[in-house]
Amino acid sequence: MRSFDTNPADGRTISRRAMLAGFAGLAGLGTVGGNLFGAAPAHANGGTLYNPFSAWQVTGTWLDHLSYSLGGTDYPLAYATGLPAPASGTLRTQGGTGEWAAGWVGSAGRRAILTLDTPVPRQIPRQTGEGAGDLVAVVFQHLSAFSSEGHYYTRQIVGRSGASANQADYGGSIHLHIHGLTAGGSRVDFTKFITGEPIAPVAMVLASGIIALYQVRQGVLYGTNQPAPGGSFHPWVPIGYGAGAIAEPPAMIQIPSGQLGGYALQGGTVVGAGQSVPGGAFSAWEPMGVGGAGIVGRPSVVVSASGRMSLLAAVDNGNVGITRQVAPLSAFGPWAAVGVGAPRASGKPAVITYPNGLQQVFTRTVDSVVMTTKQTTVDGPFGAWSTVGVGGAGLSGDPAVVLSPAGVATVVSATADGTIVYTTQARAGAAFGGWAPVAELRGDLIGSPAVLMTPSGLVVVYSRTLGSIIVGTNQAVPAGSFAPWQEIGRRGGGALSDPAAVMTPLGLLGVYAATAGNAVSGAGQAAPGSSFSAWSVMG
């Protein structure tokens, strides 16, 4: 068995399997605490459903539709935005009659119907025009493109938004129309059946060496942290106040002076809350920047060499938007477009900062490729957008980017066919090479991967399978091949979100994911290179 390079911190050699097979215990990463929120709502008599589009403001309500047509809900999704499945089910894009008709259907344009594996009971009482009974199917209208017919798991892409109607690709305005159907073919308001799904946690290592975890629960951000490196996690507490409609994981940061800040997508804008002093209470959630309407993607946050924070997010006009602090610890200025040209951005951008202070931004596009642009001067403008790597079409996951100690960047993403792929530079500053699979082809990996770079320059990747297992792989040597995927931790079934991963200053790895019961569970190392522990609830 080949092994890792010698760990520069302690002189020991870590095997591939030790990095992956995981931890003997959580002594180094926080021991098990109680679940402050108890069990999640039970759905013993039906399935679960989440709303992938809750971050967008509704532009046409159910009652709006009834004033001129049949019921439904409209969201202002940009053209060709990927449509995640709200639940597991079977997709049909042709055939059927009446409300069950799929394919090109009159003023509905391209219509796709996802028949759920398990019917979902109503969560909010009926309103005017709704049918009675459980929701058994979800209908998507005005699509620009269909996904292939067949079975899809929650969050897999079932089509792309558009403006199709009356046999024309642009027969109407650009938006998504969605509604549900009962077993009898009656329309129901999709939003009245949302049971919710745990949202992926955010994990970070603070300057003191402790681990902090964050998760959105019922629209509110909660957090927990260790009191000291290796300690148990505190109970979860709300972060900030005044925001109750956050629907996606936030971007979290600790600035050089020690304060923490959180930034999230809410109703088409980026809101933020932060500490005024290290360890202090978080402020109220407030909109960030000037002119920040039309944000459609999760934000990223980064600190420049001058100490100024920048927020970046995809905008509904296809650009990546950016707002910067006027000075360190000051307010954010106007939002502006990043780079030259519109990349048709989608999802959450990734940002890296090179040793010389220049930053590079990466984004997935609606064309399912990754594009990038780089600063020309520190805190200065960005250059033209260009495609990353060779042969990178079909990407469905947000890019994750890591930088080696030698300044070589590696980009990792997921494809629509269940594979994790990557591309890297041959040397610092060089062009990216061809996209290639991370480890062996599996076909069952979903969502966006978590990626780490070790101090010795090894890329470590974690992903979730369709079977709700977290798996991982790593390079044996810098720029080398990846080991086969292996399950992380013991008793690891039940991961309901993308993984989050950290490496502590002591070289300990920790992996976290949302699990049932409004919980975040994790597995971690007690010593560098030791086995992963069993999965346990954090906080």
C-alpha cells in the first residue's frame, strides 16, 4: 500500500486508508452532545418535500393565477437554471392527457411531471381552487430543456427553467411555473406541502483552533462551537436576529481581527450579521451593499490582502456580482459585475486568494461548465471570463477550489451523471488541464463535494451517495491519482445533505452532514491518521 508523504508537523507517515477510514473517536473534534431541538416532525403517513426555489421571491401566487388561469406558483428563475427535484420520484416528459399531459403542452410550453415515490400530506390548509388529497406529483412548466425520463433522487436536476409556450422556446416570459397534483389529477399549491429538508451545515476552524458549526433551521441560522480545541460542542443558539427566511447554507468568515460574520441569500438579496468585537453577540441581519437586488445564488465571502471583505453571488442577469467594503470594518459599497463579459452564472461562486494577494473567482454556468476570472491588481478589477479546463461540460455541482502550498489550484465539481471530477494546473499560474474523474467512476454521487488541501499538498474530497452515505478519497502524493472511494466513519447512513469538512491546526480531519431530527452529525479523528469514529450528533 502506498502512503502519504511524511506529515511535516509530526514526522509520521499517514496511509491512504487511515486518511479515509477515519477516526477512533471524537476527542479531538468535539464529543457528542444532546440534540437541542429533539426529533424532526414525523411524516409517518407520507413522504417529505422541500422547496428548491424558496430563495427566490414569488412573482405569481396561487391566487394570482386563479385570476386569469389555473393554479400555480411562479418564480423568477433565470433562463436555463437547473431545477432540483423537490423529492424522489419518476420523471415523465411525454404522454398523458389533461393535467397529466407532459411534453409540449399549449401555453404551458415544455411541461415535465415528477411522480413522487411517496405521496406528501398537506402541511397548510387548503385555499380557493385547490384539490383535496395528498400531493402525488410535481409539475414544472415553461422549461427550456428536459432531463432524461427516469427515476431521480431529491436535488438531482430534472430540467431547466425557460420561457417556452405555444410551441415556441420564447413564447412567454422567462420564469418557472410549478404546481402539485393529487391522485385524482386536481391541482394543488406546491408550497402548501413543504415538509422541509435539513440544510447542509457549514464547518470552519477558528483562529483559536476550535471548530464552529452553523446550520439553517426553519429559516433561522443557528451555531455551535467548542469551548476549547477538542472539547464538546455547546448547545445550538440562534445567530443574529431579525431574519426568518434564510433557506440555504450561509457563507461564514472570521476576519483577521477576530470577528465572525455570516452572509446568506434572502429574498433576492444578500443579508449579513456579524460581531462588533471578537466573541460578542451577532448584530441584526441587514441587506449588504448598495443596489443588491436580483441575487439568485448563495454568496461567497473573502478577505483581501488589504483587510477588506468582498461578497460575491450570482445575479439574475447572468453576471457574478460583487460588493466590497469601502475600508476594513466598514460598510459595503455598490454591487458591480465581476470580470468582463457575462458568464451566465448559476449556483455559488468559489474564490481563492494567491500569495501575491490576487483573487480568482470560479462559477458554474447555466451551460454546465465552470468559468473563471482573475484580478489584475489587489482589490482591483477582474479580467475576462474564460472556461476552466478541457472537456468540462455537464457539470451540475458548485465548484470547490483549493490552492496547494506551491500555489497550484485544483477545481472539483460534480456531474449530472453522478461522478465527481476535477482539473488542476500543471504548475502555479498555468492553464487548467483536462477534467478527469476523482477516483473511480461510481454514478451515485450527488450534490456538491467538500474539498480540503492538506499542508503537504494532498487534495481530499468528500461526497454524498444516493444511499445517504458520506464517502471520501484523497491523493497519495501531490498531483497524484486518487484512492478508491471509501465510506467515512462507522454507522454513517442517513446523511441528508452535502458534507462539510475541516482540518484543524493539529492535522485532524472532521466531516459533518445534516441528519434526521434537525441535527448535524459528524465523524472525526482523535489523532492525525487515525480511523474515523462512528457518526454522532454534534451540539
